[in-house]
Amino acid sequence: MAASLSCAKRPVNPKEQVVARVNGEPIYQSDFLLNFQQLKADQDEISQKNPRLVEQWKTRALNESILLKILHQEAAKRQIRLAKEQIESRLANWKDGYPPGGFEEMLRKQNTTEDFLRKRIEDQLLVEKVVEKLFGNETLVSDEEIKKYHKQHENEFLRPERVHAYQIVVPTVEEADKIRREIVSGAITFESAARKYSLSPDSANGGDLGFFSRNEKIAAFNEAFGLSVGQISKPTQSRYGIHLLKVVERQATKHLTFVEAKSEIFTTLKRQKEVRVYKEWITKLLKDGDVYRNEPLFASVL
């Protein structure tokens, strides 16, 4: 997917074209286009052909570029910096959540790159650090607030049925069948087989997937809900390979008590406060700042 410009009289380096300025600092067309192209790539093909929606994404992409420019300016003023290790650690956590090849497939599907994702992670971490440093006291959540929220939303804290399962991922059904026979015969334990044969990153932990609910992960894992504790599934295919699953625990649907829901409520309330104070802060900076938009150049982007 590519965004294009209307014809010009002479070739111009995109880096030299400024689509906006924030307090005198430029936002180059090429940076804006990266945001715009990513927003388009996240949509289906029909939506991408809708002129009204495309204009909305253009506006959103430019607005986000302006807000991020303001954020970085303020962070620099206040000497708020990120260590490279923080960014790489967050990126590594993202990668660990995917089976072999899954992260690369996600990048292809979203028409993006690891460098673009790394920049997005950096921006998000910077927002978190700015909010914590400038508004830490305003985003504190008390036990009284948590109790009040739980009482008012008690019916919402329904945890669906969950299973704790292990997996083995191999390339072929034949290999999965062979491994399954070894396990069933007692020649090897499921966990040892996962460490020995599985292609998944969780093989180091014996294939431990932890607890999950139906449809929380890939469709193949829903097979686990038809298994009894200790039972091993038949080979199940997904785009990542052939899976064998073993259920080690089951949890029935239940209403979460205050103690069980407390952590989730704390996260929800803190996030709400962070969003509110950040929005108020960035809106004021935007209002007080000097923002120039190159409307002719912006309008020429298709």
C-alpha cells in the first residue's frame, strides 16, 4: 500500500517537505506518511477505497504526529529519557507472545516493520513515563475507590471457564502422532517431549501455556476445552504447525470476589486516570503551542 503525491514541477526529496511545524520543529511528510500508511494497512480493502474514511485516517495520522511531536518536546524539556533496554525489553515481550514465525507473519499482515513497531513502543513508553513523573499523585488509586468500583460493577466480574494446558508444536501430523504414541505409552512425559521436540518458545517450560479461556488464544487451543484433566488431544492444525495439547487443570465459570478482582480493577481505574490527565495536559499544550499545518501538501496526499 502506498500513498502518493500530486505531480510536481520538479523532483523533491520527501525529507525536505514539511507537512506541519510544532513550536518551530518540522514534521516531515515521510514521517507523516508512515503513520498514514499504517492506519490504512489496519483496515479492510473495502474501507481503504472509501474516500471519506481515507480522509479521516489522514487527519488522524497528522494529529497523532503533532501530538507525538509535542510529547517529545516536553519530555526533552523535562529531561525525561528512556533507556534503550526498556524499549528492547518491551519488544521482546511482544515477540515472546507469538509462536515461531508468528511475529513476522503479524508484521506482514499489518504491512509494517519491526523498526516502526519499535518506534511505536518507544512513544508508548514515553507517554507512560511522562504521566508517571508529572502526574503520579493524580493517578493514585485507593482501596476505597477499588471497593466502590467492585460494588457498582459486581455483575461484570464473571470469569469464564478456563483451562491450564501444555502444548507441543511440530511441522507434520505424522510427527505429532509419533510423539503422542510415545507419551501415551509412558516412554516419555508430555513436558519432556515438549522440551525435546516442540518448535514453540514455550518448549523451554515444557510447553506450559498457563490458564486461558475459550477464544482467548488461537482457535486450535479451543480443542483443550473438550479434554479432561490429563488427557492429550489428537493432532490439531493451525497456521503455526500441528499442535498436541494436554490439560492439567480446569476452572469453572465463577464470579470473582473483591480480592480476586482487585488487581484488575486497580489497573482499570489507574488507566482511566492516566488517560484523563494525559488528555487534559496534551490538549493544553496543543492550545498554547504554535502549530502550523501545510494544508496544500496535506490535501495532496491520496
